[in-house]
Amino acid sequence: MERFRLKNPVLTRGLIAGLLAYLPTLPLLLGTALFSLGEVTLATPQPRIPDLGVESPLSRGTGSNSGFQGQSDRPIPLSWDNPELLLAIEGESATIQSLAFSPDGRFIALGGGRNDPRIEIWDLQQEKRIRHWRTYQNRVLALTFSPDGNTLVSSADGGAIEVWDVQKGELLHQFLEHRSNVLSLAISPDGRNLVSGGLDGIRFWDLENRQLIQVLLNLQPIYSVAFRGDGQLIAAGTHQGNIILWPVIPGEGTAIVGNPLPTSFQHDRGITTLDFTPDGDRLISGSFDATIKCWDLANRELLYTLVDHPSWIKSLKINPNGQLFASASRDGIRFWNLQTGEAMGFISSESDWAQAIAWYPDGLTLATGGLDRMVNLWRGGMGLNEDAIASDNP
């Protein structure tokens, strides 16, 4: 069953792109006549919404940000103290274990949980699922798109890493060198290399030629790996709570991983999730010890520690604007000021539903997925300084 549920009654099928791009005129659209036929909500709009072509339904009229490159091109940051639920996607998977947006924001990929290893691709422009297939594993633990958005890489608890054609839904290749659960994946910004972290260590791959280059920390459990935005640094978190950094050294044929850099980055328990800031100056880490830590990479020092979550950190993702990040745990989703660590918002959860989170590429929308098999898409409110910024930039 294919369902694209719109939680806000104004945001109806076929109108999402127009309405979200014209939020300032939203009060004029409240006269829209709505009626429901089964699971599909239809609308007769007044006035007519202009045709926005291929613009994504999650895009907002924020100027030039199509490439999502550079801080100056980012949309004005939103306030996340009271996020709004825009819409929800109901997948066929029993639970949602992993999420990923394509780099252009058109697609969102859903990975199923235990005993339902399904991958679904939803087209957010057409507002429908375009691909779905079952993998050869038990559950889908990690998903990541290639930088060009044409391929999707998945991993699972069977040890295989699978490379998929997004448009055709076809399996292109399997990497079978891991012998245990592969918990985390990251692709280099140029799309040439893949790093994978599993219970049997780290593997560094040539993604273009589909071959193994190096094995790191063999047989040591690794829960999270990440590439820095320039592709020149890899971070990994061990089950003992250590964070290890490796330089990536370009070569004539392919890159290789150099010797680990000396750091004292550590948690009391295993590292569950890692993410670099867009400028590459900081690294954020979450752990089984229920803390989040922010590290200064240049000075190799701890900047702050956050202890608000009552349980282990399942996921954290830095907003593409580089000013805030979101973290997921048993109590729900929390939003933080990246510079100071100040709490900026909270989405409460009465059940253990928050398994995976992902930012839409422009940073204005957060996707969350969990045990209720729903993917919820949240939008922040107007930032405190947005009016002042807008008045300075007529």
C-alpha cells in the first residue's frame, strides 16, 4: 500500500510545491475547499497556484540555493523551538531503521528494520513511491546516496554492502568482504571512495572500480564512520568510546588512508554516531553513555558536552547551514546551537520511535523515522532574527 499522508489539511496533494514556496501568502489560501475520498485528500484551490515546474515540495522560496554550496547561499535559519509536522510518509516496512535524502532533495530513501529489510525510494516531486525492493539481508542499517544521486549504497546485519541503481531499482554490485554487521557508511564528496564501519572493523573502498583498498582496525567493532566535507579526513568511533581520525591521501589511481592522527577524543562508552560540521572545523559525537560532545579539530580539544538525553544517542545530524544540529534518543528529537551547545527545541516522544533522522539538503526540513513505520517531515518556524535580516536585504 502506497501512502503519502499530509498532516496539515491545507497541504494537499498537488499543492505542496506551491504552498511551501509561497508561505507568506498562506493566509490567502485558507479558503481552499477540501474534501476527502478514502485515503486521498483532494482540493479545489482559490486562487490558482503557479506551476513551479520541478521544484521540490520541500523547497521554500529562499533565493539561490540549488547547489547547496557555501554558507552565504543557505536559507535564513529557522527556529526549532516549536517545529511543525508538515507531512508523513507511510512505508511498507514494519519499522524505519535508516533514512537518506538524495543530494538534490528530490528523493528520500527508507530502510526497513528487523525482519523486513525493505528499501523504498519516494519521489517528493511526484509525491509517490517510485521504487521498492527487498534486500538480501535481515534489516537495513545504513543508507547513503552518491553525490550525483544516481546510486544508493546500503548495508545490513548480514555483512554485505549493496550498490543500487536509484532509477531502475537494480542491484549493481555487492561488497562481501565484511563478515559481520555493517553499521555505518560514508561516501567521499567526489564519489570515488566509500568507507564502511562494522563489527569486524573498517573497510575503505574504491567505489568507482568496486574494489577493496584497505582494512582498518580489523576485527574491532566500529559503530560509526564519517567523511569530512573536503574528503581529506575520516572519523570513526569504536565500541570502547575512542574517536580515531585518519587522513585520506590522494593518489594517481586512487586515494589511500594514512596513519591515524594523535587525539584524545573519547566517551565513556561506545561511539554510536558522528558528523562533521560543513566547514570541517568541528566534529560532533554521540555515545552509548547518553552524552553528545563537540570537538575542535584544529586545537584537538573538547568544546562542550551535552547530557540532556536520558538514554544512548541513536543518531545526530548537523544542519547543512552549519548553525545547529539535531539528535535522536529514546525521549525524542532535540535541537542544539552548534556553536554554543544551547538547547533550541525538542520533539517529544512517548514511545521509542526515533530511530533515524536526516536533513533535507537546504536545511529547512528534518525527516524522522522509527518504530511506527512512519517518516515524519518537520519544518521549523520563523527565526527570531529573520525579519531583521530580511529588512537589511530588501
